[in-house]
Amino acid sequence: MIAASKPVQRPSDAKLMVIHADGHISHRARAVLVTFLRPTDLVIANDAATLPASLQGLHLQSGKRVEVRLAGRRSFNDVQHYMAIVFGEGDFRTRTEDRPPPPGLNSGDRFLFGSLSATLTKMLDHPRLISLRFEGLPEQIWAGLAHQGRPIQYAHVEDPLAMWDVWTSIASLPVAFEPPSAGFVLSWQLLAAIRDQGAKFATLTHAAGISSTGDPELDRRLPFDEPYFIPSATANAVRRARNSRGRIIAIGTTVARALEHAAVEDCGSVHAGAGIATLRIGPASKLRVTDAILTGTHEPNTTHYQMLRAFASDSVLRRASHELSSHSYRTHEFGDSVLVERALDRLSQPKSIELIRPSETARRW
Amino acid sequence: MDMEMTDHNELLRRDFDGVRVAITGGTSGLGLAFVQELHARGALVAFVARNPASIERIARQYAGTFAIAGDVSRKDDIYPIAMQIVGRLGGLDVLINSASSLGPVPLVPLGDTECEDFERALATNVLGPFRLTKALLGALTASARQGHGSVVLNVSSDAAINPYVQWGAYGASKAALHHMSRIWNEELEADGVRVMSVDPGDMDTPLHAAAVPDADPASLKRPATAAHELLLILKSVLQETIRAHAEISAEGSAS
């Protein structure tokens, strides 16, 4: 595949591969995505906005320059504490696998990123992986991130990314460390087309973590645990879609991960409210909620690809990989898209539908 | 008048309890009056202005409000502002675009208006609200989908309609803001977001003083009065968006 090197969320010539439930594969323009929807379908996207999670600064103990990439968090409300990955001097122009290691790090060390300062509170069993605490009041930390941070970026995109390059149209709560990039396809026009098709649209918020560290040992630990929030309106929409035998279509791997983590045992519905997705979806996973997934084009050795093995058989995915190459699909976050329907032999039709009680409290008026 | 206002406020106290509101131009004139009034009525308020010293002073005065330093006329400031607004408030129900630029000061006929002054009026009065609303549209529609209501209130002027001489840069930019609001309101109807453009009337504000230095302040509306009037409208529109969502949800449940 070809690396998509320009930060254009919706290139007019974007391609779409559809892996149908029967294993058949078709190639279309992504512009006709909506024609694959049925009137009873529910499309669910991740509306997390992306933090400028790459910070250039100084490691005070060594006096050396470092790049710190925020990579994980405990909750949406805590703006102070993060799991982070530290690189030695340099930036995204060097491939992550070629980046120098950071200086020797110890708990208690301090970092300075312009107006923002942080303390290394704990080493996390790897010379690059740390727990980090920003100093100051929440407003100072927010302002510091807004002005010192840059979007996390990889060498295949040449020009520095701006925040508008990585926020999807529907970006809301700034809690993701990298963009939920399957959602780049979403425009306000597409949302209207989904409505016109009779299908429904809903969102959840999932703090998408980093996709690559450049270190094989760390990469094997991805994805890290990710907090998510499912509004009661979305849980209700899932229940209604199930009742009308509609399909649940996840825009992106983060959505599938949150939905499957929040799944109500054997009923195809999801719990509303906050959770932390700890699961890994792979060939042995039984999908309880998600009927189809729209995602990017993924190489076979990635965690994203492992997730697709829950949707389709290895032989179909091998064929799909071959066709992605032979049809010159573009890969990475600004690349083309793949719609994977859950294979017929992997259907787990829910036995009964229970009413989900919203865990959110009703608000005012 | 003051007596009446106090009674009114007493009655309406806390009626914006928990509503998440962002206000641009929050340290002066009508924007500041919105901060004061919404803070008093229980809203969660984030406000934006250029001068760090002014925003910190206002934030201290109205404890619990969030001050964000930024210039809405600058493209590069928009996403840092938007991120801080949604991050601090945990979402967004109402955006009030109140920051305004007069263009040339003192006012001059269009033929004498410097291009840079006209561009500044457009950047602050049209492009700023366009960019900030676009960056916050995800948060606003998320609020609408969750039944919390969603409104964008753009502060326009009667100069957007009437061809007042010497108000060319300001009037043309406010006319553009007014029309943009009308179109956006149509486009966002199905997403549950209302976009309004309102004329607050001639107020006793620093902007008006710069435009008409010899005006008698007693003949002008107090910004607090204008804010009070506009919040009545805002509240009813916000409630409409909440009701509309509740009706759609009820239909959906029945099906």
C-alpha cells in the first residue's frame, strides 16, 4: 500500500473496500459509502477531539531535549495525570523506530515544556514509558497543553500537522491522544445523507490512545487501557436498532472496542455511562454488539488488523490484503477506508433485548 | 428600572443551572454583561478575550468562571480556544459570539477606510465566529444529541440592516454575520442546533463610545439590560431545542 502523506481528511478520490458478510470483496469510491447503509442501521462514531499530545521540552536532570507523547489517562476529568512515552531529541520527521532513546529517567525527574512543567512520578517497566503529572491548576495545564502541545505525528506526513488537521468534524471532548481517524470520513453532508437514508447516527466518546511507539516491545502492549463514555441516548439507540433488527456499524476500532466492552451479556445492547476499555479484540473474540466496522487500511502485523479477525476469516482477510496492494489503496490515518461486515458464520444474534437504564442523571428543566 | 431588574433576577435566579456557555469578548460591554448575568444564574461560564490581565481580573471577580486568553480574529488561536472551552466545561451547550471590532476608529466613510481596518472587522465579526462555531460544532451537536439543547447566539447590530454612513466596515461585516447565522440555522436544524443573530440595540459600551464619542450615555441601553433581554430569548430557544429532542426520542422509542 501507499502511505497517505497529505493531511486531507476527505480527499475526493478516496477509495472504499467492502468486505461483505459472505466473504465477497468489492471496490468503490468512498463517496458512495452511504449506499451500503440500510434504513434500520445505526452508525456510531467516536466524537473525542484530539489533544495536542506531543510536547517538546527539557529533561531538567540531564539538561537534554526530549519529546514526550501523552499516551494514556485514567479518566476524562483528570487533566493532570498521564501515561506517557519519552523520546530523545528530535521530532516526527525521524521515524519513531529510528528515534534515539531518552536520557536516563528516574521517578521524581522534572520536565519543562515552555510554560508547562511536569514531574515523572513513576517508571513503568520500560525505559521509555512513564507516569507523568503536570504541575499547576487545571486552567494552567489546559492553557499549557493548548499552546505548547502539537498533534502526535509520524514521518509519513511531511508537513507539521495543525489541530484542525486532526479534529474530526464531530470532535467534541478533547480526550484522545491520536485522532479517531476512521471518523475523518464524516462530513455534515454525510450525516445528512445517513439521515436521508433512514439510518440513525449516534456517538460515544473514547480516549483513543497512540497507535505506535517505535519500540516492538511497547507496541505489543498496545492498545493501552482507554476510558470511554457512552451517552444514554446512544445506548437507547443501540437497543432500538436491535429491536428493529438493524445493524450496528462502528466508525473505527475505538468505537468497536468501547461497544464490545460495554456489551450487556448475550443481549446485543450496551451499558450507558463511563468505562475503561481493557479488552483486546482478536480472532477468538465473540462480537456481541458490532455488526460492521468502517476502518482504515491496516497491515497484517498491527493490533487494528487483529481486531478485524473477529469480523472476517483469515482467508478473506488475506485476500483483502492482497487486493489493497493490487488496487493501490492508501494507508495510514489519512488513507482510504475499509468497511468490514461481520462474517455470516460469526453472527451471534441476541436472544433477548433488555431495557437499558440510563446511568446518567437527568439534567435541568 | 434597577428595582425592577433586581426583582426579575430574583425570580429567574439559577435558571441556567449547569448550562455550559462560552462567551467571546467577555471582558467588555455586552460580553461582560453576559458573563455576569449567566454566572449569577448558575451557568458554567467560559469566556474568551485577548488581554490576559483583564480575563484574570474578571475570573477572580466571578469565581468559578473560566478565563481563556485568545484572539478570535486569529485563525491560529481558534483551536487552542475551542479545546480549552470544551475541556474546561466538559462539553458545550451555548456559544455566544460577542467579540466585535468596529473597523476604523474613529469611524470614516468607506472611501477613507484602510483595507487593514476592513479586514480586521471581517476577521473579528465574521471569520472569527465562523471558525469558532465550526471548531465547536462537534461539541454543540453532541449536546443536542444528548438532549441538553444547543444554541449559537451571534451578536449582530441594526447596522447589519441599515446603511448608516461611516459604519461601512462594521455594518458590512455584521450583515455577513447575520446572513451566515440564518443559513447555518437552516443547515443545522436536523442536527438539533439553533443559530441566532440578534440586535442588542445601542448600548453604553466601550465600542459605542469609540464609534460615537459625544453620545449621551443616558440615552443608551445599559449592557446589563440588553444581556437580560437576550437571555430571555436564549432561554426559550434553548428550551425549544430540548423539547424538540425529547419529541424525537419519544417517537424513536415508540417505533
